[in-house]
Amino acid sequence: MKDAAPTARVTHRRRDHGAAQCVLDEAVREGGVPGILAQVRDGGGHWTGTAGVADTRTGRERGPEDRFRIGSITKTFTATVVLQLAAEGRLALTDPVERWLPGILTGKAAHDGTTTTVRQLLDHTSGIFNYTHDQSALRSQESCTPEELVAIAASHPADFPAGTGWAYSNTNYIVAGMIVERVTGRTLTDEIADRITRPLRLTGTSLPLATDPTLPSPHARHYTRLFSPDPDAPVHDATELDTTPYWAAGGMISTVGDLTRYFGALLGGQLLRPEQQRELLTMVQTQNWLPRSTYGCGVSRLLLPSGTAVWGMGGALFGSWSYVYGTRDGTHMLAVNINADWTEGRWQDPIGIFTDLLEAEFSYGCALGFALP
């Protein structure tokens, strides 16, 4: 594998990002990832750093305009649309799922659409089984409709009665996406484009149509070991991927620049009215998820080992792991992507790299009070 020279691009840099660049370099040199790309947006300017390659065959370096699959960061976009619809009075977060999707859950393996609310979908307190835990069912068909994904989940017992616990479930956001389409009569793809990506000029961000497995150019190749912990596991190219099993829960494409701009606008209160902004950031304690984390409506809060708190979301799909986190007011954001789903050396997985990168960029925050709830 060719080890491309690290690259840094700076526009109106307000503070030094040398420590962040060191983490990127080490991720390639010691962590064994093909390539890594990060952007910091802070004080009206931005810094972009890279290390490694976008394509191991050609040796092309990672670039700031690279598109990549963002996995569960898609959930934040879906939640934003739902919260905007709530602000418009077109739905209420207290609405039961049954109101919008009659019969999709009720009476099926202890799931109950009459008591499960829209809010519980968004903050993962619904108890609905996570369909991605049934890989045999997903592998049994070439592509999946949202209805089929929910049917997989509904064939399993609920994790707990709605509102009585917390469990991360991709099914929640498939159902939320279906509700968006039922309420609006339009596709979720169009709603995200009209409400978020076009107004913010996120030109590298989209929710692809079900029939499109490609990544727009420029993009990094996505390399996967199929989440095997074996360091000698074969590496597959997953750049072209059927994303129908992920859709509203994890099917989107973006860039680091678009992600820092979007989360800066969202956390900064530019996309939601005050009532919905409070809902976005009303957190519940997570269980068996990211350490020291809480979860709101498509947004999570992480407490870093240093005690610094950051707000944002992460996502992982075959061959692509991403994080975008920053200050609660969105004025200082960092987005990062690795075009692989493994690490070597001292890190167990890409989250370890991302944590070190966040510490390098935000650890001074304890003195500024960002660690406060």
C-alpha cells in the first residue's frame, strides 16, 4: 500500500491543528488504515488535513472533496426533517406510530404501534428490535424495501416496552423515514434535499435512490474486512454498495466540508425553531453503545476521557467510518472519515482514532466549560 504524504490545507486558521495532523499521520503509519480525511470548521474558517490514500491501486491521495458513505450520521438528517415537520404542525412527537403507519407494528411480537411515539423512535427508547441484528434475513434478498426491513424487526420480540429502556435500533429510523413520506407525500430524498442540502449548499451530500449503488466522484474507495477482527482477513472493495438495507438509518453520502457546515448550522439553531432545538438536545442515557454518551434526536453527546463534552454523531458502513462532533453551539466542529473499517496497533477500531482526534482538537474545552452538561 502506498503511503501518501500528509496534506494540510488552511483557510483563516485561528489555532494550530498540528496535534490533529499527528493523529491522522499515525492512523496511517501505525493504525494501518488506507487513508483518513478530516476538517475543522472554527471561527469562520476551516482547516483540512489528510494522510494516506483514497485508492490503494493508483496511490491517489485523499482530498477534501472526497465523497463517502456516512452510515448512521444519516439519522441526524432524518431527525431534522421530522423535527421541522413537528414545528410546522404536520405531526407531533407524541403521535403514536399507529397514527401514521397503521398496523406496521401493532400486535407483532410484542411491538405496539399504539404506544410507541415518534419521539421514542428518534431517541431510541421505542424498544423496537434492530433489524440489522438479523443478518441472515438481510442476506436472503438482494435488496430491501423499508416495509421489508420493518417486517424483519417485527418478526422478533421487542427489546422492552416502549419508553422503559434504551437500545440503539436502525429500525427506529426506517420507521421515522416512512412517517416523513406518509406525512409529506414525497420521498425522504426530496425532503432532505429541499429542507437541508439545497438551502445549506451541501453539494456533496445526498440520499441516493434505491437503484443507485455508486458513489459520485471524486470519492475514496471503501475497503472492508467485513468487520472481521482477524488482521489477516481479506480486504474487499465495497465502494459500490446496495444501500437499501440502510436508507433513512444509514444510506447517505457526504463530505467532511458538508458535514461540518450542516452540524454547525443544526447545533447553531439555524435549522430548527427553539422548541424543536430543545427536543434535539434533550438527552437520554445510552446503554451498550458509545462509552459515556447520551442521545437526543439523532444527535449524541460524548464525554471524552479528558472530561470535554462534544455533540454530534458517528456512522459506520462497510469500508467507511465517520465522526462529526464539536461544541454544543456548533461554532467549532470536526468531521473525519476513514476509508476502511479496521485499525491496527494500539487502536481496537476507528473510534479509538476518532477519540484521539477529538481530544487533540477539543481537550482545551474543559477550561472553557464545554464539559458541563
